[in-house]
Amino acid sequence: MKKLTLFFAIAMIALTSKTFAQPTQQESTATASSTATVITPISLTNDTGIDFGTIAITADADAAGTVVIASDGNYSTTGEVSVTANSTPAPATFTVSGEDTYAYTTVLPTTDITLSDEAAATMILNNISSNASGKIGGTAETFNVGGTLNVTAGQAAGTYTNTADLAVTVYYD
């Protein structure tokens, strides 16, 4: 009897579920392709640093001035400052390489860079500029970075350096 009751219960469930089933909906499926292009990573190397040369100032206590190195390699001086004949100021040089024909942006420091000597005397480098084209050709591009070195009145004799703060960044547009 229990088997017969179980059989009828199962049969009722089977018949009832078909009666209340939802109608089948029409379906359509499409497939899309997926692609990705990986380009050569952009790379930047520093070839040389900015060299302001050997600088002379007049003995006047109020003597001050600048040495300006343009990104095209030309230099000039202002005030009571001169570059000695036995030195040739030059901009920093960088080489950028990457995917042919791609554009890139150059980011230069916008804040003052402090150069120091061994006795803690300082000079300020600012107005950083570049002649980067912003376009990678069939070969790597070398570009220059220049700036203005501010020589104060009574600047102490010495060799002034900063090896960390002239950071140049490039990235693809």
C-alpha cells in the first residue's frame, strides 16, 4: 500500500509540473572575437647629466647671475657670471625608445633642484626645458634637457652636484 501511494504521489507531481511549466522562449546566440596588441615598452636612459662648466664670478660682493643651458645646446650667462674658456657647458642627454610611430609625453621637474658642495653651500637649478619631439621614429630618439643655474652673490668656490632630483619621465600618449 505504501508503494502504491508513493507511485501515485510521484505520478501526480510529474503530471502537475508539466501542466504549470512555462512556455519555451526562443533563443539566439552570437560570438564576438577578442584581440589585444602588445607594443614595445617605452624605455628612457640618461646618457649625460647637465654640465654647467667652470663658472667664474667677479669679486664684487653683490655679483650674482645665471648660467642658462638651452635644450638645443646653446648657453648664455647673465649678471656677473661667466663660463671659463676651458669648459663647454652642455645639456643633459636622454635616449627614449619604444614602438615605432608612437607619440609620447615628457615630464620634467617643475620645482627647484638644489645643488650642494661638500661644505653644504648650495645653488638652485630651475626652468628645466627639453627639446624632445614626442614621437618615436624608426630608431631611438635622443633629446636634451637644459635649465638655469642661479649663482648667488658671494657664491663659495666648490664643485656643486645633485645626482637624484633631475628626474625625467616619459610615457606613451
